[in-house]
Amino acid sequence: MDRQQTIVFAVPKGRILGQALPLLAAAGIVPEAAFGDEDARQLRFSTNVHGLDLVRVRSFDVVTFVAFGAADLGIAGSDDLLEFESPEVYAPLDLGIGRCRLVVAEPAAMLSEDDPAHWSHIRVATKYPELTRRYFAARGVHAECIKLNGALELAPSLGLCRRIVDLVETGATLKANGLVEVETIAEVSSRLVVNRAALKTRPDEIGRWIKRFAEVVGRGSA
Amino acid sequence: MTAHAEKTLLPAGLEDALPPRAELEATVIERLIASFGKHGYRRVKPPLIEFEESLLSGPGRTLAEQTFRLMDPQSHRMLGVRPDITVQIARIASSRLRSEPRPLRLSYAGQVLRVRGGQLRPERQFAQAGFELIGATGVTADAEVLVVAAEALAGVAVEHLSVDITMPMLVPQLCRDLGLPQDVNATVRTALDRKDAGALVTLGEGHRRLFQGLLAAAGPADEALATLRRLALPVGARPMVEELAALLAAVRQALPDLVLTVDPGESRGFEYHTGVSFTVFARGVRGELGRGGRYELESGESATGFTVYLDSLMRAVTPPPSAPRLFLPFGTSAAEARRWRQEGWQTVAALQSSPDAAAEARRLGCTHIVSLGKAQALA
């Protein structure tokens, strides 16, 4: 019965969390002290708002938690949203944090003799196999994806495959590994995400949170 | 041992429903059908398999890729296993029952099979129960369907019911009225379906404001209606808003306590609908319980229907306490056994005598035992 009352808000661990916390604070959500403790084993945290709990999960899992209604609200990257493509997840608000680009990259040496228009089949290492397959299929290219969870920049130099699809913030990591961007698949930023059934069955409460975050984001960009 | 266990593996998305779940599902279906029946909807039973070309025509075309197909060894024609029953009801209404007086009220329940399970509905086989109101147009017909659906669900103990009303014709109409090119049209619809206001920034100022207004309108019914009326909608779209207002008023009158929300921009999953549509949710239950709305039969007749998915519904139904089972010790006479059953007991008869009848009763999951002519509760 508890799940029918409490709103669960999923926030991503790691890179985005530092940028998300000030937004949460500006919206009036302050988690209990244990939340700041990286070593804590606790995964669910109460907040100063009665009936609103935070869960801290891996960034990719935020979409999964929200899609299944395990969390009602969350903060998720638009890259993860594209990879997961769930009709049960609404993304009503661009929070303007975690900005980066999702790009196709390959070794600089290869670029001169490579014309993307000639591709019919390519092999790509990526964290986003679904999104990558769909992106290339729409252009008539069959992408065979090798799923990696990190250190993608290593793949070309070690001969795993020649191309990668990865997130780029400044491009420094690519450069350091002798890779160049060939094309941009998507501009990425973090979104406020909402479970569809939660928004439909508790329109007042969930709607209020969306509005409040919209105000916070509006203030920030003004 | 392992070899045997392997043989019990079922294909993905298929399962053996066991007691008490299987019993509860059957009871729920019966009660839904009875509830539809009380409103004058009479049951039909189409076959499980039919010719692909009739199954996948009209409203069925959107389900083509979800349909299992097989070759009929007899006619050498392609058959499809129904992925949805609504299509079959539409076929019945416009063929065999075409000269029945309108409006025609039909109900159905049965199993459907789909090629792929979804994320939220991994089941590939599940039961559907629903009803169709055929040959009636207008708000009164839509209101009847929505009210019958909500009452039936409340009747099977679904709590915190919530109905979301969508207008799948509104956005296409707006795009036409505004003369938006095809690709912009697609961007707008995807953005509205995902509630992604950010994706609308590429539009011109006026259009952006209109579609963002539609997004903002989604929410509790009365506020949504007020927001919609304030928007600068083109003339072609205005009657739709007033139709919505009339529907809300009619439903409110019949069911004042029902939670109603409106989402004017959403059209995903309602591709074959031609009028107001609705989706039923229950708080705390993932996914939708059922959906309904107005569509057109191939004959051109208008129909409004509702269908509930039993797999989702079962997650929302509060299971009743399991029925007491009465153990009849060996040698209980047939007449006495019948008497107990007539009193309403489920009886479990001993097939041979045992030294400790009470222990045997417990072993078989009975709650009561007949002792000295009385039903006694087992500790």
C-alpha cells in the first residue's frame, strides 16, 4: 500500500548527480544526510518533503525504474531515453544539465579515405546498441553493434572495431586516443522524466512537481 | 530429472496459470461480462483463428506485425491467430449482424496471441474482455461506453480508478489547418506523445505556443478543458473541444467521483481511432488496464468500444480471501456430501481411509473437516 502513497524520485549516480542536486534543492527537495555519503549502503532516502523519497541508481537504470513505475519521477539523459524508447516514459522538461553530444568517431588516419555515404555495413562499439542500430538503419546502413560499458576509445586502437558511438563533452578523450568525430547523432541533455501511469493517476501531485522544476529551470536560463 | 524439467519450459511470454490466479481471472471475466450484459451488451464468440486478410483489414491493420500466421492445410490460405478481438467484433457487426437494429451492443471475452510481448506486458498470450457499441454516434454513445467500462471495473474491486481522455484526431486536424509539412507533423506528434516540450523549439513562435499549450493542457479534466478553451485553436478544431466538454459533463453526471484527466495531444496507440478515446489506469498499477474509443468500421459505420487486458487488470484486482475447503472423511455418504455442497462448501472427498483424518485434511489444503456431522475449522 505504501507504494500507492509515496512518490519515488530516481536520480542518477555519478557525473550528473552533482549538477542535479542544486536543481533538486532549488525545487525544494533536500535529501537526508546519508544521501551525500558515497560509501553508504543505503539506496533509498527520505527527504524534507513528506511523501517523497529519492532512490540513487545508475544513470541508465533511471529510465528502467520510471518505465516500470518503480519510480514515478526521475532525471535521465536524453541518450538513455533514446536507447530505451519506452512509451511509458514522458520527458516533459529539459533540465539543461549534463549537456554533451552523441557522436560517431573513428581513427583520424581512417578519415581521409572513408566516405560515410558508401557504408552498407559497419561494426561499431557502443554503450547504445539499440539507438545506434536504429540511427544507421534509417540511413540504410546495417550496424553490427558491440556493446561495451566503458573505455570505448580503446576499441579502435586495439582492433576491436574501427568505429565507436560515444558521448563527447569536450572531445579531449577522443583526441587523446587519436579519434575524430565523423558525425553527430544527437545533442544530449538531462530531462525530467515521469511515469505515464503515475502522471495519469496522480495528475495534481506529479503535475505540481513538473511545474516547480519548470520554474527552477526557467529562472536558471533567464 | 533435468531432462524432464527442461521439457516443462514454455516459450517466452506464455505461462501456466495456477490456482488461485486462474480461478480469480475466470471469476473476474465472468463478472465483467455480466456487468456489460446488465447494460444490454450481448455476448458473441468469434473463432481463435481466421483468414489473415479479414483479420488484418480495417482497424486490424495496425496489428499486422503482432499477428502469428499459419498456413491452413485445408484451404491453403494464410491464417492469422487473433492479436485482438475488437477487429472480429467489427467484422461480425458489418457482416452477419448488419441488418440487426442499431445501435448494436455486443460483448466478448477470450484469449489473444501476439508475436512479441512488450516491456510492460511480457505476456504474448493474455485474455481480453470488452464490449462495442456499434452504429451510434455522438457524445451520448461515447459517454455510455466510458461509464459502462468504469462501472464494470469498479465492480471487480479495482481501486483508485482513473480515466484519461485523449483526442487522437485533434493534432492531425491542427497540422492540416496550419498547413504543416509532413516532416514537421511527425516531429510534433512524437514530441507530444513523449511530452517533450524541448523538441518543439524548432517550430515558429505561433505554432510553438499552440503545441506547448496543448502539452500544458494535459492534466485534471476541468483545468485541461479551461486551458484548451483559452488556446488560439483554428476553427476546425473548436468543435472537438466542445464535444469533449459535453462528454465530460455527461460522465460527471453519471459518475461524479470518477477521476478524469484529459490529454489532448496524445495519439500514440490510437492510430485507427476517429474520435474521443480513453485509457483506464489504477493508481500504483503499472501500465494501462484497458482502453477504448471511437473508430470506424470498414462499412463506414461508427462504433465506440472498450477493451480490458486481463493481465494488467489482475494486478489491480484485490484478491478475495481464498474459499474455505471442507474435507469429507472416507465413507461420507454421497447424499451428505451433496448437502454440504448445496450449503455452499467446496468439498474434498477422501478416496481411502486414513488413520488421522485431520492430518490428511490439512495435507490437502482444507480449512475445515466434517466431524460428528458438523463442519469444524482446522487449527
